[in-house]
Amino acid sequence: MGVGQTLIAAGAGVFGASLVAWALMETAPPPKPAPKPAPRQQELFTRRHPCPANGKVQASCPGYVVSYVKPLCAGGADRIANMQWQSVADAKKKDRETQKLCAKPAKAAESRSGP
């Protein structure tokens, strides 16, 4: 086989693999949207668990936010039992960890469908 034929065969192989990858992506089910928290659950949480900074149940809580113990995207329930008060600094750190945790399934699915 000559050099020209080898290049043509290699190009055809790459083109074929690209078509297969495209077809797999087109037939895969669409990703599920991330679950959204219910504002009512957070309202119930703040009524039952006063703000650690000022003890109020209806006003804002300076320096704290309501956070999920187990993130919704990781299968956590949108229930009061899965909520907690968290300092803003700790919440930012946990948000970064949650983004990494919740991005892993999508990346794993992408790597399985690759050529």
C-alpha cells in the first residue's frame, strides 16, 4: 500500500469514527435538568430553625445561608431534614465541592460515548 492510499485510509477511519461518535451523541437521552429547590421548604426551615446570628425566624440572617447537607444533584431530598445553617465562607467552599461532585456523572457519560 502506498503512502497516498495509507493517508486516504486513515482519513476515512477518522471520518467514520467521527460519524459514529456523532450518532451516539444524537441518540443519547437528553440530560436531566438539575433539581431546583422549593422556596417553601427553605421558608419552613427558617421558621423552625432560627438564625444562629440573631435568632430571627423571618428576616435575613447576616453571615449565614441555608444549605443542603446532601446536595440535590447528588440525590439529597428537598426537605427540612436535609437543610442546615452554614456560614457564607463555608457555603462557598461547599458550593465548589458540590459543583465538582455534580459534574462527575456528566463527564463520565461523555467519556463513555467518545471514540
